[in-house]
Amino acid sequence: MQFPQKHTAAGTTIFTVMSALAQQHNAINLSQGFPDFAIDERLANLLGEAARTGFNQYAPMAGLPALRQAIATNFAQRYGLTIDADNEITVTPGATYAIYAAFTAVLQPGDEVIVPEPAYDSYIPNIEMNGARVVPVALQAPTFAIDWNKMRDAITPRTRAIIINTPHNPTGAIWSKTDWDELANLVRYTNIVVLSDEVYEQLVFDGERHYSVLEHAELRERSFALYSFGKVFNNTGWKIGYCIAPPAYTQAFRRIHQFLSFTVNTPGQYALAHHLANETRPTVGALMQQKRDYFLRLMRDTPFTIHQPARGSYFQIASYERISNLPDMEFAHWLTERHGLATIPVSAFYSNKKDDKLIRFCFAKKEETLTDAVNRLRGIETIA
Ligand code: PMP
Ligand code: GLN
């Protein structure tokens, strides 16, 4: 049987590859992005309560009304935004799914989509699975800011969408208000749709703040904003997220969603609805900042170079230029096999596998995990 090649990504996603390699070598896993500590006891209890009190059948297609309402209230409290829970919010099985559904709602074969790179590894396959073409635009190391001239040059009459990710995986860069204004200038007289992947919106450090596409009144009218509860309540395995978009966009999104998963795990939605409603002051940003700082302090005693501390997200990228000339994929394998520490080679986030000798560490871990991990890097030998 010959199966059709729906996208150009070779092999298995890097997150699966590196987590499996970590397991195989009994390595500490700072590769795939997930916390290694317990979730809030109250949230765990709510999940049990949902199952015991009968929230075990299909939820409505758009999501449990209590959860959509809690999301709307939460955005009103945190951003001062008015969001219509019935017509602008759709609960999804995670943000990866929401990104795919949004692309599928928008794209037709032959369309072009602009993707700033490095980029989360599902974007490009998702675009290609819809018969559209990827137009990559390189971000500028070491800050990984957008080069607006390059962005302008990438736009053609076939450009149908652009995907933004702030705070950014893997670089930890964040967008300023000016970036959104620049984007608005570029797309103003086009029919380009914006997908704004904001899964790390609550993980912004050093007193900076996240600017959502939803706060930009002009862009909001042409945008899908995508979120993931996993990054807010440290429960990535629950795989529950949501999409916020204007009513017409939400309708198009639901036309796809109703025939993809139709709806999302009901007890999980119940638990999140009640937890979110009681959780008015977010704490995960401060927690992750402490972890980033702890990790950065430890890394000072290693030969890795950190050109730019992460401003947000779960991730810190570091250069191994003083240790090795190996390609980053080989280096990441060597580090796992030889030193028992798994990371992600940053070339995995580029369509052309651009290799800048950078690896990505996930610091969303217990302090003892970070200590053990960095201990394995002390006195690391150089390797040609
Ligand atoms: N976008 C980015 C940038 C991510 O890092 C992740 C991490 N998993 C996702 C989307 C997907 O989130 P989810 O686990 O909810 O699918
Ligand atoms: N977002 C996580 C990361 O970048 C993992 C997501 C996944 O495993 N697909 O590591």
C-alpha cells in the first residue's frame, strides 16, 4: 500500500525522538516541553468531582458553556477585553489541534503562508497537509526579532495567512506592541488572516507583559488566537486548549472542528471551568521566572553560552560553540547518550534545518531536576 505524502517533514517529530532517547539512556529530560511537578490539588480534585457527579458524556460542540464563560471572564479580568463566550470561543483538544483546525478553515491548495522561523514543528506540516505552500522568514539571532523588510518582501498576492508565536518557542522572544502595529501596516489592504499562537501568554518574565493580538482592535478582526491550558495549569497531558476568533471566523473554525474531534473531554472541561473561575491571580509566570533564573545561574558554571535570557516561555536556548563543532542534531544525541541529558537541537525548528549550534533546554522543572541536569554539564569535555 502506498500512502500519500501529505507533508515534507521527514520521520517522527523531534519531541518524540528526544523524549524516547532520554528514556532509553535514562537521561534527564529537558527536551520536550512539560513540567515534571504536581498539578494543583484542587484541580485534581475537580477532575474526580466531575467524573463522580455525572460530567461524563459529550459536552456541546463549542465547549462546556461554563468553561467558555470562565475564559471570557478571565480575559476581561486580565486584559480588559470583551469576548463573546457563545460566538468567539471554541474549546479544543489542545492548541496543536486548534492551529491545524484554523489552518484548515482558511487554506486552499496553492495558498501561501508566512512562517517566521525557527517555528514550532507542527506549523509547516499543517500548512502542507492543506495543500498550501510555506514561505519561511528567518528571525534575527540573537534576539530573534522580526525583520520587517524581510516580512514585507515575503508577501505576495497568494499570501493567505501568517502565523505568529509570542512568547516564542524555542527562543523565548516576545512581541512588543510595536510589532503588532508593524504587522497591521503590512496586512491592512490584504485579505491575510493571522494565526496567533499565544500558548505561553502567561509565561512572561522580568516585569514585561504579553501583548495579545486580541488587544489590537484592527488585527483582532482578522485573527485566530490559540491557547493551551497545559501551559497555565502545568497539565500538558490534559490536552485542552481553545481558539478565540471573531464570530465569522469562529463559525468557519467550528465547521472543521465538528468533524475532527466534535468536542473535548468533558470532565477536564468541568475541572478547568471551576478552577479558572477561582484562579483570579495567575502565578505560573512568577514560578517559571524563578525556574529560568535558577537555571541561568547554574548554567554560568558550564561552557555553554547564553546570548539572550528567555523573556518568556518554558525554554532557554544556549550555544555549544565552545564545546563542539558537531551539527546540533549529533550534539544533542551525544549529550543524551554520553552525559545523560536530553535537549532539543534548534535546527529541528527550521524547514531548511539551519544549524546555528544551538540547543533548547526546557526549564519548567523542579529545582532538583535542573540541578541534577546542569551537574551533568560541569566539566564537560570538548568534542570535535
Ligand atoms: N504552540 C506552541 C508554540 C507550543 O510550544 C505548544 C506546546 N505543546 C503548542 C502550540 C501546543 O499546545 P498543546 O499541547 O495544547 O497542543
Ligand atoms: N510544545 C512542546 C515543546 O515544544 C511539546 C509539544 C509536543 O510534544 N508536540 O517541547
